[in-house]
Amino acid sequence: MNVVSNAAGGYANVGYTRQDVYNYVDRCRKENISNGDATAALSYLSCKSYNDNGFFMKFKVGDDSRLEKLFWADSISRLDFGCFGDVLSFDTTYKKNAYNMPLVIFSGVNHHNNTCVFACALMNNETEESYDWVLEAFVEAMGKKPNAVVTDGDKAMANAVSKVFPDATHRLCSWHLFGNAKDHVKDKKFLFSFKNCMFADCGIEEFEERWRSMITKFSVEDNSWIGNTYEKRREWATAYLRDKFFANVRTTSRCEGVNSFIKKYVSCQHNLLEFVNDFDRALRHFRENEVKADFKSNYGTPELRNTGLRSLEISGASVYSREAFFTFREQLEASNGCIMTRSFERSSHRVYEMTMYEDSEVVIEVTYQPTTSEMECSCYKFRSTGMLCAHMISVLREQRVKELPSELVLPRWRKDPKGTMEKLQRNDTPSEEEERIWRSGIIQYHNLQLTSLAAESPSMFKVARAEISALCAKLKGMSTLSKGASSEPAEDDHGDASERYKDVKDPVQTRFKGGRLTKNKKGKVVKSRQCGHCGGFGHYASTCKNPPKNSTNSSSEQVRNKSTAKVEEEDELDNEVEEDEDDEEEEEEEEEDDSQDDDEDGDDDEEEEDDDDNDDS
């Protein structure tokens, strides 16, 4: 409003007020969802397939025809999963829409070590059944399953993963696991030892020995959490996962980063139509990072260092992406510390044994096949990350290899992995549907690059517009020739999207896990706001159906009524909130709880104010 007033020369020359703008925006929002919020959102997603042939959408309604689950993924996301879908991580987040429906974002790591989004879904709850439906929809959209999955350890989520992805390696988020350790064991020295056991790059026998030593040293044999965690050691200990490919993904922090980025575009007050629209806008801006990284990687040359293996360094700079090359160069420099002890023949392979300069006790064994350039190292770094380790580079140095063999460079870490995967895809004779999705994803991917470059300057914009116009005219001519000049326009298979989904009702508002009890900075439990009339939870004074019978009750009686309601509510919560015995401490906690409620329950305050405004009107 300030910008408009400055342009008009003052508020008096604008012709409308700030409230008029709010009212106009509100009228537009209501007009967009005149047939229902769920109907509008489904129609919007359905119409996206007009411009994106690879767009996928699936939803489920309940017995009352209300929308319960929604899953969607565009062609670029499906193309990304075809290239980088070997490792999948997903997590849920809340307060991203007006219905509090948990948002599930599936993400992975691309060739620049950046996060890429594969798909997203909305659910009405976090039960195992809901996760089963979402994961099955994910497999239906992508056409294949991931090799590794990283989650935060939710039980319902873990059961669904084991059911839908039975062959995938499931890994627990190390950050969440370490956070649980801090909650159950209040000992910094133990936490340090636990972290060493979790990330120790050692064998299984050495891990078991370290674990037994830690348990005995800190006397935590009777801790139930320690026992349950040890039973799941195959899902979090590096010793058991060091030979599995995870592309350096050990936590769900990338999911948290995506949630933090999307938070800038979506709001918990937005309806479904606004949410899916704003999510698309956030996803487009999020993908600009890949376009910029591609430009730097394809048109920039990283600075070379004096590693002593210049030929291999130049070869790595020509095939690896920029970020992947930096990782490769670190191993290239570390290979100077490898000391070869001996080599011998084993069947058709040659075996090299070596030690590191800083650690001469550990013997590393590398198996090399000269004819096929196949290599295997006992450190399993190549298996887990897909990047050559220092030991394997030392063998290449011994063999006087000056150019990286293509067999040792994973397509996902190359400069153009999507072009490389396209060649592999054609060698696998894909189906017609897969070909169509692949073509659509490739065009959408290059369209992002074209848009980013064409907007840099007016001259580049003019060139791009002229070339695009000429190309569109040429493609239209080819399309006319292929269909025949006398062919009639194809009938619209989509029909009126709003009519197709008119029977789908809006979802009910979901209360997420742990929504009632939260903790403040001091670790004290904070109760949600309660009704000002009856003292109950889950509603407010404006929506209270059980007001006090005697409206003339004194303030002290009302306080006693509220206290009684609080005690009854706390008994229902299985004593999750403990009462303090000291009255002075109770008063201090109530003051802290009130101030914390004002900060953390801002959405509830706004909802209550809206209800009060409606009652006044």
C-alpha cells in the first residue's frame, strides 16, 4: 500500500483504503473455491497435465466423500527420480495449510550434492495405512523403487517402508537418534562415546567390542532405550551400513531444509488451492539452484592443484560435476599418503595391499581387474558414496592410468547425468509411456535453463523469443503433417475438471501428533489454550456449547472451575503434565505458559479472533 500511495502522490489520491484491498483479496479467494476447496485444488492439479504430459496425480476420499489423501509429482520430479532415485528420504511437517494436513516431501540428492524434490503428498493422519497408500502411489508414479530409504524412525513410517520397499535398506536419521540419546541419557561423556560408535568406520566385530565397552563403562545395562536402540543397530550403525550406497545421506536434514524453504511461500492459513499453487511456485524457485549449478559446472573450469596426479585431476574435472570433482580431488590428494606394501595375483584379479601414512596398523586391500577396470576396496567408500577412494586412486597410479575409466564413474555424479541416463534408458527399450514421460521431463528441464538464461538481459530475451517462435512454428508444421491436414482437433479427454471433482468435499481439520502438549525453552510442558467459559480444551469461548449455568459466579469460583477442568484433562492425558506442589512455582509457570502460548499458539489466537469477529457481525 505504501508503494501505491507513493506512486499516486499520497493516500488521498489512491482512491481506496487498505481494508478495501483485504476485502478484494478475500472475495477473490472465495470465488476461486466457490465449488469447494478440494474441487478447486484437484481441478488445478488436473489441468497441469495440459502443459506437462508427465504430470501424475492420485487422491483418495473417505466414506463421507471428503478428501483424505493427495499425491502428485510433475515430469521433472519423475525424471529426477529416474536419475537420482537410488536414495530416498522423506519426512512429514505440519502447519502448511488451513486443514493442518501433514505434508510429506520425498527428496534425494542430485549430481551437485543439492537436494531435489521427487514428489509430495498430503495426508489426513500419520497412521501406517496412510503411509502405505502414499508409498504405493509413489511407486506407481515413479515406476521403480529406491535402493535405500532414510527416515526419522517413526514406527508407522518404518512399518510402511518395510512393507512397500522390502528390498530397500532402511536407515534411521542419525540426528534424531542422537537427540533421543540426549533425552534418555544425561551424560556428555556417554553421548560422545555413543556418537563414536554410531559413526565409526570399522568392522562389525570392532563395533560390538566398542559397544560392550561403552555399556560397561557407563553402567547403562538396565536402560530400556539403550537395549531397544541396540536391537536396531543394523539401521543406524555405520559398521553395518558401510557397504550400502547412501550418497552421503545419513539424516533427514535435507527434508527439514526443504520444509524451511517452502515455509517462505506457504502459510497455515492458506486453503488447498492456494497451497498447491504456492508450492509449485516454491518448487520452481527451488530448482533454480540446479540450473545455476549446471551453468557453473558446464561452463566453468575448477582451479587445479599440485596433486602430483595432474592427468587424473584433469580427467576428473572433465567428467565430474563441480561439487563431485571437489570430493574427488580430496581423495586424490589423500592418495599421496598411501604406502603400497605388496601385490599378488588372485585368480583373474590382482590384489594390492597398502597402509596409510598416518595409520600403519590398518591394512587396506584393493582388488583390480585390468581388462574390465573393475575395482573393489575393503574400505567400502566406493560402495557407500560412489566416489573413488584414495586407495583405489593409488592402484590407478601404480597401473599408470592417466584417464578415469568410465566404469568407475557413476552416471549420477557426472556433469550431464540426465543425458547419460537417457542413453541408458534407450538401451533398456522402455515402454511408450516411459518414453513419453522421459521426453516431457527432458523438455521441462531444459525449459528451466532457457528461462533462467533468457531473463538475464534484453538482448538475450529477444534472441530467445525469436528462436522459440520459429521453433514452435516448425513443430506445429510437423505436428500437422503427422496428423494429416484434414484431421479434426482431438477431443479433450480431460473434460471440465471442476465437474469431474465436484463431489469431492473439503477435508476435515487434522490435529497432528503432540499438538496439545509442547515444551518451552526451559523444557517445561506448555498446555494449549482453553475455553474461557467452561475451562475445557479443544474449543474457545465463542464456540463453547456448555457455558457456566450461573453467570454471576465470582471470579474465584470460575478459577476453581477452570482448575478442576485442568485436573480432569490432565488425568485423561495419563499424567503427561505433572502438577507442581509449590503454589508460588505454579503462579510462575502460569505466567510463563501464558507468554509462551502467545508466541507458539499465534494461529489459535487468530482463529479465536476471527470467530469473535463473526459473532459480532
